[in-house]
Amino acid sequence: MSNRLTKQQMKTDQLEHALTDARDFVVSHKSETTRWMLIAGGAILAIGAVWGGIVLRNNRLAARFSSALALFDAPLASDAAPAPGARVFKDVAERTAAAKAELASLAKDSSSTSAGRAAAVLLLSLDGAKAATGANLDAAKAFARSESGTVAAGIAAVAAIDAEAGAGRPKEALETAKKYLEASDSPVSKDVLVFTMARLYEQTGQNVEAKTFYQRLVTDFPDSPLRTDAQQRLASL
């Protein structure tokens, strides 16, 4: 039997490596991404689903995405013995900036592809308002549509909503959340949307509306992982 890999097998292996790198990055940096993952209702589930739901249709773009993620764990000058030929950074700040620059380049160059949209989602989740450009928000929303029905889609949608609100546009973010809540094919689960809208109402000083939505979550979604947070917010308003 031949040991040669078929073109399809090579494509699958490359894709799996890209997704594994992505998953491992999120696991190792979960302290940086806890906010948006917990909103989706479970960090471990979200880690697997957001990257497992990405369909990277182009090997070159998949490789760029994987390479950008790998930079987050590239060796530092203070490390004992970096691998020969490895790119070495003087400190964490320089390394992180380089990784984000690669993600930003990918998002800009390939905003209509799964890889580019995934890069935009990751930038929004890490940098929030700072990354809330029109292009990144559009890419995240497009990703949410293309992956509708998955946890990955929900994370992308909530990351975009949170980033837009953080960029000083809470009313626009609230309108987006409303549209998702009213949609029959929303990319976000209803309890997450209700909680998100409650937070946005609270941020805009509309405490009556905020209390209404927090109470709606407590009453209508007794099994939601966000129920305790909603009860605490109700008690503080």
C-alpha cells in the first residue's frame, strides 16, 4: 500500500493543525478571553466549538491563521533555549503586538473568507473596542451568519455586540441585539441575548428596561448559566 498522502488528506491535515493551534491558543490564554467565552455559556464548550465551527476553505489562509496564533507563544529573549531559527521577541508586549498585527493583516486582506472572519472575531474578543472597526464588526457578523446554529456563531455575534458597545456605540449594539432576539434564525441563544440586552440597557442608564430583561432571564430561562449573574444584577439595581 502506498504511503503517499492524497491531496484531500493533506488538505485535511493542514486544516486540523490550524484548528488545533487555535484551540490550544485559546486554552492557554483563556484568562484574556474569559469575558466573551463565559457570556456564551461555558468556556470549555466555547473553546472547542468556536474553532471547530470554522471552515477554513483555503490552505494558504489557514496557514496564515495558524502562524498568527503561533506567535502568541513564540519564544522570548529571556527564555532559556529557543529553538534554532525561531522568531524571538524581547518581551510579551512585543510578541502580542506582532501576533495581533498578523491577525489584523489577515482580517484586512481576507475579510470575506472564513479565516479572515475568524481573525476579526479573535481581535474583537481580545481587544474589544480598540478592534471595533466597521470592517471587523461586519466580518464578525458575517461569520455569525455563516456559522448560524453553532456556539461559534454565538460567540462571534456577542463579541461584535460587546466591542461595538465598548467603542461608545451602545445604542447601535442594542439594536443589533434586538434584531438577533427577534430573528427566527438567530446565531445567539435567547438567554444570552436577553442577558446581553439587559447589560446594554444598564450601560445606557435605562435601568427599568435592564431590570425587566434580567427578570425575564431569571423567569424564562431557569437553567441558563447566566441566571445567577442576572439575579445579582437585579439585586444591585
